[in-house]
Amino acid sequence: MATDSQVKLDPKIPSGPIEQRWDKHQFEMKLVNPANKRKFTIIVVGTGLGGAAAAASLAELGYNVKSFCYQDSPRRAHSIAAQGGINAAKNYPNDGDSIYRLFYDTVKGGDFRARESNVYRLAQVSVNIIDQCVAQGVPFAREYGGLLDNRSFGGAQVSRTFYARGQTGQQLLLGAYQALSRQIGLGNVEMHSRTEMLDLIVVDGIARGIVTRDMITGKVESYLADAVVLATGGYGNVFYLSTNAKGCNVTASWRAYKRGAFFANPCYTQIHPTCIPVSGDHQSKLTLMSESLRNDGRIWVPKKAGDQRSPDQIPESEREYYLEEKYPSFGNLVPRDVASRNAKLVCDAGRGVGQGGFGVYLDFSDSIKRLGKNVIQERYGNLFDMYQRITAENPYEVPMRIYPAIHYTMGGLWVDYNLMSTIPGLFVLGEANFSDHGANRLGASALMQGLADGYFVLPYTIGNYLAQAKLPKVEVGQAAVREAEVEVTDRNKRLLGINGKRTVDSFHREVGKLLWDKCGMARNDKGLKEALKLIPEIRAEFWKNVRVLGANEEVNQALEKAGRVADFLELAELLCLDALKRTESCGGHFREESQTPDGEALRDDDNFAHAAAWEYAGPKNQPIRNQEPLVFEYVHPSQRSYK
Amino acid sequence: MNLTLRVWRQKNAKDRGRIVEYKVHDVSPDMSFLEMLDVTNEQLIEKGEEPIAFDHDCREGICGMCGLVINGIPHGPESATTTCQLHMRNFSNGDTITIEPWRARAFPIIRDLIVDRTAFDRIIRVDGKAGGFVSISTGGVPDANAIPIPKDDADLAMDAAACVGCGACVAACPNASAMLFVAAKVGHLGLLPQGQTERHNRVLRMVSQMDKEGFGGCTNMGECAAACPKEISLDFIARMNCDMIKASFVKG
Amino acid sequence: MTGVLTLYRSSIGKKAAMAITGLLMVLFVFVHMIGNLKVYYGPGGTPEPMLDVYGRFLREMGYPILGHEQGLWIARLLLLGAVGLHVWSAIQLTERRWTGRDVKYVQQKTLQASWASRTMLRGGVIIGLFIIGHLLHLTLGYFVPNFKDGAVYLNVVSGLKGIAPWLYIFAMLPLGLHIYHGLWSFFQTLGWNSQRSTELLRGLALLVALLVVVGNVSVVLTAMMTTLPS
């Protein structure tokens, strides 16, 4: 990689044996005197698991916290939609789990592209998370003896997943929201809902605040602080159709990137195998169903391409249970990336089912025969109801149709071990950062990471930063602040002034489809180069021909959307560029040029055992690809095999 | 399908607001209700008219952000379904559909179909001293399995905790009462050992805040539970009443 | 004591007040209905009609601890207090209701609420007016030809002629509905209702409401059709 610059990215990993690193680091970190904490103001953007947990915990410690979210209430952040559960190395079921095993599984599941020390810490604090949530009153599922129930999830060999029906994310988020509400009530957190962050204020190279737009009045305002925390989620909506909430966006991260924070591994996007297929052009989002469905459902397609018969007309001998046949030991429970990719392969071969041929069957008839309808209803009743509501088909009688969809993004702003980005004073949590899941995230690990970062990591590391940082006073009138405000205002004016012919959504759909085709479940050199040529054209067309009606000084959802899509149009290019440069396959990033003879993802550890952290180099220049080498001292890279 | 929409349009909180009629064409029965509104908005923008503002986010029935009164029913005709999961196959070609925002004094209209539901947040947080939370800080908590909780209690608590805070209960109640919302949180925490310490203060403060916000009183009509997309039972209101009476005498 | 005030200050407390006063009145109405059934004994009897005996019993209630009509007045004051608190709470809750939704829906559908639950206010007002009329009529003797204190049977039979019995019968409809929703509400408001018991409690409320209505209507019809020898 001759073109890649070798700027040194210091991940600040503590030395010593991995089990002791976090403890040692906690001791070595500087503390802020309790009386001084209230003199520090911290901005937390986003109120999902990471943001709400961080804002609440920081306020409890005594910091002055300002919290921001674009929704009407902090309780609505998209963490709420996670269904399956949260992992923790509690080993309550006595089935051999341990911190080390969770660590090992996560590094391996991430296809050896995560930072070992972060992952180990994640596994360590996972046990505290469950304690914390139970104490908050999160109603986790219990056994008849009154103790917590665990289940095995996403193909894990141990039962380490805690859950609250199919609404684990909701319950964990409400726990964090309640903790945050308490701090708002006490006056320790100033809450700004319906307020969107539109830029980061960097003064003398240090993050010192944000510029926001009030989504009711349109007022553009600056908020200043001693540190800024971004917990703004992932960028899956760049694909237009994803399982993310409609409002999820990359704007906060993207503006930080343009102000100097490095964006790492944008091409690591996770595709979830069990989503409800697209039903038409009007589709605005995709609905995910918990992958626990794969525990009892069998995935198949007709053997013959273009077979239009209804599923009950297709005899056993003419069906192909492709996962069971190809991966006898894991069967339908192979990891997400493998399940997704195989669905794509059969559909590309013309054997997909349903409208448009983008779907495979997930069939419960055998399980219903074996266990009875009642058992299936008990396990998946709410999912079956949801499926029926959306598709008008009864999955007890006809097999479900599923297809993969963009679900999570492992890439994000680069952070060091302290969760600080390359801009001092800018911390990034949860899905918005890149650190813990490598190239593929395991099921039930997203909730774990968000809460780990928010409750148990950031409150320590931010103190260490504040205790040592030299922070001169900043004021709203200062040039750097004014400049950021003016940029935001001008940009909105520009969007409102184009008055072209096309709606914002039409551009979003266009770029989303392009990305899905060229940089979705499988990528290749030719496709990526095409995308890299087309994206700037779409972007240019957008700035020439988009139509945003109304004014800035009112509720203007089209304007909000336009700003977000404008950023997606830039991110899309970086995503493809990253995918193009990473010529290996790993986890969710499957490069067709790099596969084993039997079609599995083939890593190239010699050239790509690193995180690629992209540095913005101005509007005219290609961004710079920096590398953080990943060292595997404990879990030695091996070819993942689920055969 | 072709439809006639009668939509509440209101520029801002001060504007009086009115019903405006729109014709929408090319609606597919597979669309969700909000996708139908997306299509309407695209058609409006093409005509140079400002799109209809409505709240929505996850579009999978869990965030609680969406909420429209459709033909006089909060979240529309299908039971246990949020607006975002309602599909157009519930309607027929040529139908006229009336779409209004939640109406309650405690939920002032911001624009068109968007209302301000921060009253709910204030009921949860109250003044930070006992409210819709357990007053514990991060760290220093006992092991998760230190306190066994009977499965039935945990399950019932989960039934209450399923509330998404959408406000359909208020919208459906002829009195615009928020009892079901408040009762769900009081019930959820009141059923768990973790919530016992603050049980009395919680219900006193949350109910007092609820009254302050200007919601109506409960007359046990049960419209709230019937409209609730998460099917939260009226039992929780009875449970809260009981708690409230006890708490009043214990705390005076 | 402060507990009562704390409770009453809240909307739930006002509901509880309505529940408790309401129950008191339902009990009264039920006993009143049973007393009314004495009409069936007719004008005969020794030395006076059964209904008059019953009337005298009410006046002498508590004798000899209490003096003449003292027991009756205690009961009347209690009932008056209950009515007063019931009405006052209703006014306060109604005000909350009217201000709770300042702009009405253009279109609103009822999902499942019973007619009884939706007509509590209107029904309550009708019942209130009926009580006033009833007191003026058969207690104070307005519009009763030859009204005579203590001659309850004669007063009832001669009073329930012409339009009067029809007004009485008409008033029983809102009373029945009010009791049906009110009695079930009593349990819900005081927190003694749950999914397991709700059917039972609704059944109980229906039974009480029916007994009151059927009992009273039959008494009115009987009185109406009875002709007194002149």
C-alpha cells in the first residue's frame, strides 16, 4: 500500500497481561477532584444505550452534562429496537463461559479485525452491566426459581445471552433513559430533545462544543463544553433501506470527520440474514426479525431456478436446505455474514422466492410437527404476528420469506483505548466508534458494547482526559465558533435555495441502491470503481437539482433529511473507497476476488491485519488512509470455519 | 389504490389549523400507512406544496414516536398495532381517510400531525427524587442474581414495561387522561423488589406531576387499553390506584 | 388525616371519593328499593299498611338511644354529605376533562367503552334532578293530592298517578346505567379489580343495577295501577 500514509495512530493500549490491562489503567488514570467535577461541562450527543448511560453516569459523578437528541424524547433512540438480547460472561448456566471465552468468541467472530485489548475489557465489564440493569429494574426473563434466564444466541456454544422477551433493547434503553431522567430531574443534565447536532466546534485542535439546529424553531446555536461525546449510532441508512430508524444518520460523525477525526473501516457493514424482504419501490425501511428464528426454522430454496410453484407444491426432493448441506455442523445457525452471503448466492442464481426473487424460505413446518404449534407460538409468537401484520401471510401455515438487510455498521470514528478520537476532547461511544466488533459483530453484542462504553468505560477515561487537559476559556463569539455556526447556516440556506426538481428521498434511494448493488453483501474491484465514479455524479446532481420547500425557521423535515442525505452522499464514496482498498475479504466485507476455493471469505492477514483510519484531506483531495496495526497476542488468527 | 385524505394541517403552535383534503394515487396495499404518507408527500413536493409533517422513527413499532388518529382511532383500525405497522391493505380503493394528531391540552401541536409529548418525560423524571426510575447510580450494585424475583412478577412487570410511551392512551381517552401511561411505569417498578424502596414516593410524585401537566381524570372507560399498541392492561390502573391510596396514608 | 387530604388533592383521590360516596349511595338505593317492595302488602294490615310501618321504623330508627327522627336525620345528613362530595368531585373531574382536550377531534370513534360509562355525567345530572323532584314529591308532598305525613302508602298510591309514574320509570334507566358502571368502577378505582375478577365484578354490578331497576319499576307500576276506594 504505497499510497497509504503511515501516520502513527496511538491506540494507547496499556501494557501487561491482557487480564490486568483495564484494572491497571483504571489505577493509573488521573482523577478529577470531586469538587472540581461540576466545573467541567460535557456534551453528550445521542441518547441511545451509550449516550444515555454516559450522560447519566457522568452527571452522577458530578459533571455538568448537556444531552442532545433529535427525537422528541431520549427514550426513542434506536437502541430500543434491538430484540434478541445482551451477552455477558456471567456463566450462570455453568456451561463453561468465562470472560476469556467471551473475549475469544468476539475476536474470532469479528474475523480478527478488532482490537484485542478493547474486546477483553468489553468482556470484563459485561458482567457489571447485567448487575447494573437488574438494579435499575430491567425486567429480564427469569426462571421459575426467580433467577435470571439465559439463552444461546447467534450460534454461540454457550448460553450467555440475557433477554427481556423480544424487547431487550427497549428494556435496557428504558433503564438508561430512567437513569438519565433522574439526573435531568435533579438538574444535573440539561436535556435538549428535537435538537440536531450539525457541526463540531474545534478550537486550537481540541473539541470544544457543537453547533445545533432546534428542529422546532430552526434556531442555529452553539453549545460549548470541555469535552464532547458522540454516541450517535451507525450509518446503515446510507443504504437507504436498512433496519435502522428513519432518522438514523451519519451527520454528527461525518462533521467530526471533516473536522479532523479519523473514520475507521467504513466498509465493515453488517448484513442481518433474517429480515422481511422488500415488497416494492415504496419501501421505506426494512424490518428485522430476531435471528433466534433460525434456532427452529429451516432455510431452503427450490432447487430449480425460477420455480414459481407455491412452497407446499414443492416436494422435499426438489428443495435445497443450502445451509444445512453446506455447513453440516452449524447448519442454519452459521454466523450472520455467512448466512447472508449464502442467501445472496442462491438468489443471484435465480432461485430466490417471492416477488422479485429476493427471498429465501424460513420454514417452521418441521418444528411445528416436532414441538407442536403451541411451543412455537410461545417462542416466536410476537415475531410471527409481526410478520403477518407486514406481509399478510400466516407463517404457521406458509414458510416465512426472509432476505438479508443492512443492520449494523462495525466501522465508525477511530478511537483509542480511552474511546477518544483523533481530535483531543472528542470521545465516541457505541456503534458510532469502530473498536470492538472488528469486521463482523456477534449477535447480542451491540447492546453490550453501548452500555459498557457508557456506564463503565467513558466515565473513567474522560476524567483522565479532563484532569490533564489544558483548556483555555472559549466563548460563543469566538471566531472558530462563529465560523462553524455560519457554515451550518449557509449550508441550510443553500439547500433551501436550490429549488430543483427532485425530492430528497429520490436521491437517497438512488445512492442507496447503488451502494447495495456495488458495495453490499459482496464487493468487487469493478463494481466499486463504478460506484466511485457514479457517487460524485449523484452528489453533484443533488446539489443542483434537489427540491427542499419551506423555510429554516420552522419544523422542516425535508430540510433535516436533505442535510443528512448530503452527508450520506459523501460517506458513500468513502465507504466504497475503503472497500476498494481492502482487497481481502473479512467478516461483513466480502471481496469476490478474495475467497477460498469453496467460496468462503479469505482474509489476507499479511497485508490487512490493520484498521484503516481515513483522514479528511479537504474537499478536493482524496482522503488519506492511515493504519493502526492490529496485534493478536492472545487469539491467533485462523480461518473461520463453520463446516 | 386511490385515496382521499383529510389531513389536519397546522403551521405551528399558534396557527388555528384546519382539515385539508388531498387526493393520493398509486397506493399499494403492501405499503405501510406511513409509506402511504411518504408517497403523498412526494406527490405534494412535486406540486410545490409543503409536505405533511408527522413524527416517526423506527417504523417497526417499538420507538413510540409515530402516532396518528386515523378515522377517529389512535394508530388506526388494527388492534395492537402502531401507525407505522398498519398496512394499507386495511383500506380499500376510493376510501376517504381522516388523519389527525393526538389531541390533548398536555400534548400541544407543534406542526401538522406532530405533537409535543414532553409531558411524559416530565412525569418520569419529576424532580429526580423518586419518579419513574430506581434511584441508584452506576456501580456498586449487588450481583444480578442476588435477589430472586418470582417469574410471575417479573413477567407481569415486563407486561407493563412494554409501554412505548406513544401517548395513544391519552389520545383515545375521552378525558385525555394519562393514567395508563403512568400506571404502566408505576406497575413495572412496583412489581419488582428493586422498586420497593421508593414505591410510595414514586406513585405520589408521578401522579401529582401527571395532574400538573393538565391531563384529564380517569373514568374507567377502558378506551386507553383498547387503543394501546402494546396491549397494556387496565389492571395496572387499578394497581396504581391501590398504591396511591396506600401511599397517601403512609406518607400523609 | 393528612393522608386523606393528600389523596383528595390528586385526581385519583377525587375518584376514590366518588367511589366511596357512590358505594354508600348504591347501598342506600338498594335498601330503599327493598323498602319500596312493601307496597305489595297493599293498603290492608294491622293497624296500618306495611309501608307505613316501615316508614315509622325509619323515623324511630335507633330508639331509644336516639330520639324521634334523630336516627333518620343522621342518615339523611350522611347521605347529603355523600351526595355533596360525589357531586363536588364530579364537578372537579369534569372540569379536568373539559380542559384536558381543548381542541376536539374532527372524528372520534369509540373503541369499546360501554354506553353506561360514556353517559355517567349526563346520567348523574338526570339522577340529581330526579332526587330533588322525588323529595319534593313524596317527602314534602308537592303534587300529591291529600298528602298526609306518615300515611306513606296512601301518599305513594295517590302521588303516582298521571305523568308522575312515567317520570319515575324514565329516571330508572340512567340510575341503572349509573350503578352498573359506578359499582364496577368502585372496585377498579380502589384497586380491587383485575383481569381475573373483572367479569365477576361486572356481573355483580349488573345484578345490583337490574335488581334496583326492576324492583323500583315494578313498585311504580303497582302503585300506578292501584286504585284507592274513595
